[in-house]
Amino acid sequence: MTNKSDLLAKLQLAIVEGDEERSREAAQACLDAGIAPLAAVETGLRDGLRIVGEQFERLEVFLPEMIMAAEAGNAVMEVLQPAIEASGQQATSPGTVIIGAAKGDIHTIGKSILAMLLRLAGFQVHDLGEDVAATTFLEKARSLKADIIAISALMTSTMPGQREVVNLLRDVGEREKHRVIVGGAPVTQEWADQIGADGYAETASGGVTLALRLLDS
């Protein structure tokens, strides 16, 4: 007889291998065995996606594998979400993140990977996309009561857009309400310090670690 830890391991492996059908079947098997749906999310789904994220950072897998794993995760949630709602429980979230590419910047791959990894870590993530004005960051952060504003810039010419967000928050007296983190190929810790951001991360996984640390503090 298959025990519960084996079922969770099978779910995790199906996620890592990006197999939607096996992931869906493994999620249903967990429910049929009496495993709490939140346990299946946190031990099977999130751990599987975390492994893929770490493999991506080590260049052991690439963007297509990340996308396949994410799609497998979505398939799992189609099975588990009704059970979670029926149980009256919800997974705890570390916080809410607004993320977008700075004004004038149309590069989205790195930002999208960070958004994906933040979701895997349990954050509520609202991706504003590319070429996001400082006022849009502010409005969305206000309306969603965001804990963190994450701004990417992939060109030196768009880095000032990150500073604009920090300055605008300061100008309207709301700088202390939101943590601001920045990243992107030309961005450095020195730049983050210069503009008054709360943190900088060189990699997407580092961005998740930074976000968790800032909210813990």
C-alpha cells in the first residue's frame, strides 16, 4: 500500500518533470488518500516548483522546463483548489508584491521568472508587465496594499525609472508603507543604495530570498 509520503513524493516528481497529466493524477491520489490539500500544496507542489527554480538558477534546466513545471502546477491547483475552499482553509502568504519593468523598459523575461518564483514561495504577486510608469506602481501599491514593489531595469537608460518610483513614494509621504527592491542586468547594490531602495538582488532566486528577509525584518 502506498503511504502518504510516497504520494507526496510522486506529486513533487511530476511537477519537477513538468508532466501535467501525472501531476493532476498525483494530486487526486493525495486527496483520495486523505492528505490535506494544503499539505499537498506545500509539500508536493511548492517543493517541486522550488526544486525546478533552483535547477534553473544552476542552469541545469531552462525557460521551457520552467514553463512546463508552472503549467503542471496550474493543473495541480485545478484539482486541489476546490478541496482547499471546501476545507475553509487557505495557505498563508508572506505578503503582496507588485512587480513590473521600469518606465521605457520592454524586457520581461527576468521579471517574469522572479514573479513565478515569488508565487511559488507563496506571495500574492501582481505583475504589471513592461514599461510601467512610477504613478502606476504607486496606484497599484496603494489599491492592493502591497508590501513590496519590485522594479526591473534591463537597460542603463531605464534605470532612472526605478529612482522615480522611490522618489514618488517619498514625495507623497508613503515611502515607509512599501519596501522597494530593484534588479536587472545593469543594476547594482551601489545603485540601489544611491536611489534609496530597500534591496537589490542579482538573481531571481536571490530576489525571493530578499523579499522574505525584508518582510521578516
